[in-house]
Amino acid sequence: MIPGRLSLVLPAHNEVDNLAPVVRRALDVLPCLVADFQIVIVDDGSRDGTGALADELAASDPRITVVHHPRNRGYGAALTSGFAAATGDYIMFMDSDQQFDIADLSFLVPFVGQYDLVAGYRIARQDARYRIVYAWIFNLAVRILFGVRLRDVDCAFKVFRADLLRAIDLTSPGALINTEILAKAERAGATWTEVGVNHYPRPAGASSGGSPRVVVRAVKETIALWLRMRDYTPPIGVTSGGPPPRRLGIGQGSVLGAIVGALASLGLLTRRGRR
């Protein structure tokens, strides 16, 4: 069991058909895995009734907190708002689309407290093939450009020490939020381990994570983050380690160009394939 209090952050954009089952499952499972918990639902400008549903769920249980974005601000902004509302000693985030089962937190529990971050990775990813190819290219880019050596950077099933997350200034509004967290945590000397978790087909709704618009925005954010990280100074005393700051060189700039081209090409192919 995880000692202390866990805050589970659930970003939700147009997830009216998925949110309630995810929250109810969490309410059933979490008491068996953590001493105390809070669920933070972030309605990111939904237009399908997700916000009203989130308020109904919160009214039925005091352990649920809701944050509303009047307009869609992006995945990264939703997570950042959720982190700000979190009151736990540990912060976990998980998507609200029923592609993860909160019961798999039991696989991570033995490592929470031993590491600054425990990251899930999808054992058998249940997504379209083009999204899996995109993820492979993206993971390679993150490894080369930011020194983050995780097999599944964007897996939305991670547990952090809350003081680590609170010490990191997060600015990515979109899909690059995972990369920014990991790159800044790595620069600060954070320790982490990876644990396999199950991944399921989305039962309802539509994902926008692999759309050309999201791909293009991710490319732009990757360039912006790469430039910011060149002079990034990490917070001191919030992790178990403390390696010297890394500086990104000219060679990595050339690699950045190649990877950006690959990601952009993939986005165009995805768009054409959907016409």
C-alpha cells in the first residue's frame, strides 16, 4: 500500500461516455492500494456534457475535485491544472478514456517511495498502427534530444513524488507535457523505474492524440522545448540524485531537423490516409 495521500489526476476532453466508469472504478480500487486519496478531474473545455457529469460525480463524493477550463487548452494545460489542484504526497495521472485500468496501479505500488517517479509502459498498445509508428519515432527523438531513456514516454500511467512535480515549472500546453516533465526531472537527477501495464481499446468516443493537427503542434513544441532546455537550470534538492547539467550540441541540432521532418511527414501521411 502507498503510504500517505495520493492524488489521481484525470484529464478529460469530451469523455462523457468514459468518465463515470473510470471514476467509479477508481473509487472502488484505490482504497485497497493507498492510505488516502483524492481524485482530480480536469474538464478541458468539453462540449459533450463531460463538465456537468464531472460536477455530478464530485457532488456524490467529497474525495472528488473538479477543475474546469472554459475552453480547450490542451493536454499539457489540463495536467498542469490538475497538478496545481492536487494535495497528495504523490501525484498520479491517467487518461479518462478507459484504455487503462486503475487496478494496474498495484504493479507500481512496490516501487512508489523507492523512486522519484514510477512510469508505466503499455505492454501491448491498443492503438492504430500509424499511432504506434509515430510513438516509436517520437520516443527515439526524446531519447536523442533530451536524454530521456524510457520505452514509452507518453504512457499516461505514472506516479510522481508530489514535491518533485511542484518544483518543476511546466510550460508545454499540449502533448509534449510528458517529455517536458521527464526531461526536467532527468536534468534534476530524478530516479525512476518502468513497470508494464495493460492497455485496452477505447470503448467510446474518439481520440485526437494522433491527428495531424496534434502531430504538427507536437513538432513545434519539441523544437521550442529543445531550445529552452539548452539553458535550463533544474531545481535543487528535490530528487534522489543530481547529475551535472547536460548541454545540447550541434550534432543534436542536425538530428532534431531529421526527426522533425520524419514527424511532419508522418502527419501528412496520416492526413491523407483519412481523406
